[in-house]
Amino acid sequence: MIRRYGKAPYKIVLVHGGPGAIGSLRGFAQELSELSQMGVIEALQSKYSIAELREELYIQIKDNCSDKVTLVGHSWGAWLAALFAEKYPELIEHVILIGCGPLEDKYVSEIGTRRLQNLSEEEGAIYQRLLDNQATDEDMEKVPHVFAKSDHYCLESREEHKADQTDSEMYNKVWSEAAKLRTSGKLLTSFKNIKAKIYLIQGRTDPHPVNGVTIPLQEKGVLCETYVLEKCGHSPFMEKYAKDEFYKILIHVIA
């Protein structure tokens, strides 16, 4: 399933995070289409393994786009975008990573430390169950509130930025698989194999450290044009003080 914004040709494809935060890029897709005057596809994930998600994205792009696309991935979606670009280079013009998680395990502990400083004991327990792949549907309903506190600088509260639904089974199954890819080094190898140009847009206060992406890529000889936004957390398109600069950079890169 996909949602279209603007008119064809659709040359921008947005890939949401989570895994399981289905429809969470609705507001982003709408605003990007209006500001860029370009056709945008919001790809909605429905599968429960990385291989299936990658093939689902292939069908979504082939059925709706007539030329190479700029693939924009947010959070977990940044990894899925990279894994897709490795397998299907003929479909990709650029890969843009937003709020990308670290590509090596040694940077992971920094995420939790930053997040827990901003959370209550109850919220911290929910966050821990997510890490342990034991999140319940009730937990998943509370996740947006938890991460609004732990991951962001100053959010704009808008209905169109909320996910249509959350899927705890998707989160637990897909993230467990994704974490193993990072630990084994296969994730970083996938990034190295990407033939398209890679861009990274990261908030300065995003719990996901920008060095956890840029340093591993540099060590692998992978070129990545990087933009770090001030007064900005994990979701620049939702941040009050960084949103305008974010769209300015994004549209410049795409154009």
C-alpha cells in the first residue's frame, strides 16, 4: 500500500521508521510535495521480515514510478532504504538518511543514555521492553509519547504527524533481524555497496549520534554528504526550530 502526494511523475519515495510506525510520514510527505512541487510516494510497510519489506518496496516503486527515485528513509526506514538501494541500484538516484541509527554496535549505548535522561521510570520501562523486543500493543500505543520526550528538541504537535497505526509484531520481528545485521557487520557492508550518492540529515540533539553513522562510513571509504541541524532531534520535519532549514536542505539535495 502507498499514498500519493502531488502529481506524477513520482520521483521521491519516503520510507517510514519503527519498524511498525505505519503512516507516520503522512505530514512530511504532504509538506514536501507542496514545497517541492514534486510527486511524492509514502511507502507503507506491511511485512514481517526485512527480505519481504525490501520486495514490497520494490513493487511499490515499480508500480508507481517511471524513473529512478530519490529514496528518503527516516529512522529504521533509513536502514531499509540502504538495504533496498544495495539490491536495486538501477531504481535509485539518491539515498537520503534522516535520523539514521548508528551503523556499529559500539555507538548504541549512547542512545539509551540520552533517552533515559528525559524519561520517567514508567516511560523508561516501556523503552526497555522495546529494546528487549517484548513490546506489547499497549506499549506501542504509548511509544509516540515516550519518544516525543526522549528523542526530540521542540516538536510541533500536529495530527498529520501521528502514525495511522503501530504494529508491535512488526517492530519485534524486524528490529530483532535488523540488530543482528548491525552486529554482524552486514549492515555496514550494505551501505558500502550502495552505488547512489548518500546524504545524511541529522539533528544535533537526536539521541542517535551522528558519528555513529559518519565515522563507520568514512572508515569504509563511503562518501556521505552530511548536514547537522541545530535545535533539532530525531524527526526534523516535526521540529519547530529546525523544520524550515530541513526542508531547504532536502529540496536542494533532491533538485
